[in-house]
Amino acid sequence: MKGDPSQYDIIDETLDLFRANSLFRNFEIKGPADRTLIILILYVSDCLSKLGSQRSSPSQIEAGKLLNTLSVDTFAIPGDANFPLNAHYAAPASRADAGALLLNFLSYKLCLNSGN
């Protein structure tokens, strides 16, 4: 998912606005981009939780390994019983749509981890 690095994208927006958006109690969902942003904010929160749960602060290399493992771990998508926001997301219409959604989320997660 390499794009033009000079273009502001959803990854940049997630990182730039993480703190402000994660503090909102309510978030008006206006479309698919907002839904993607919410999922990415949840993922960044998971990353910070993973790093914060270590007994001591991990080195940059250790942190990279932890986050790379987290990015490829199985994760819930809309429609799964353990997806935290099922009330706000429609389940994929087909198995193919679910696969495409998983690939997109994996791609986003890997971009966030690599800083690209």
C-alpha cells in the first residue's frame, strides 16, 4: 500500500489526530473513511497497550518486533462476535468481501508499523 509519500493519507491522519480523536466520547461517522479511521485508532491504541504492558521499556528493535507480531495476529473484523463496534459497522456481505477487508486492514496495520 505504497502511495505518494508527499500526499496526506489515512495513515498520516490517524497518527496526526490519534490523541484528539481517541479522547472523543462521541464521534460522528460520516462515511467509510471515518469508519476506517476509527479502526486504525483502535489499532494504534492496541499498539500502545502492547508496548506499555512490557515489564520494562522495550528497545526500538524489540518494540518493532512486538508491533510486527501484533500486526499479523488474527484480529476481529465487523461481523465477528468479538469486534468491539459491531453496532456501528455492517458485516461484510460475502466471504470474498471479508477477505478483502482483512487484507486492507492488514495493509493499513503494516503501514502504521513501518511509518509509511
